Amino acid sequence: MKIILSKDVDKLGDAGSIVSVKSGYARNYLIPNGLAVAATEHNISVVNASIKQQSIVDAKNVQTLNLWQIS
């Protein structure tokens, strides 16, 4: 079963990663504890949009930091 990790999980991956695990592990542990969501097309697009938005914010922060260092 493919899932998207909501939080970092030791020996499995970082938040936002799409990983494949046994369905029982996903249904009985990861999803109920809020550590993952099912990797549906909708959830994947939401995560990709979130990653894109975060990279835009990071780029703006870097530009702002560079302006402060130049001054």
C-alpha cells in the first residue's frame, strides 16, 4: 500500500515522502496515529502543492536574508 507520511517516521522516511508499506501496518498503525495518509491522487496533489508553496516561501526568505547581509 502506498502512503504519504505526515510526520517523520524512523527507518521509513521523512514527512511528505511517498512510501510503500504493508497494508496492515498502514491501516492499523500509521494512519490511525496521524503519521500517514493514503496516497490517493488528491492527497498527492495536495502534498505537491504544499511542497511547491513551501519552496516559494523559502526562496523569498533567502532573498530577504541576502538583502540584510548586503546592507
